[in-house]
Amino acid sequence: MKDEYKEFYESNEEDMNSKSDAKVILFLIIVAVMAMTYWVAVQ
């Protein structure tokens, strides 16, 4: 899986930045879903 994305990124640094961004976005989505679930539950 490591070499799968070499054609899309010029360097390993860009690849790592992309993976880091994806993890941050996933975390934010999870937090948003939990917040919405709590907000609906207390209504």
C-alpha cells in the first residue's frame, strides 16, 4: 500500500501531509457527529 500513491505525490513529505490532513478531517467529522447526536438527544 505504501507505493500505491507514489504516482500522485511528488515527494514523501506531500504524501505524509495528505495522510495527516485526512486524519484531521476524519477526527473533525467524528467530533461533529458526536456533537450532533448529543444535541439531538437533549432536545
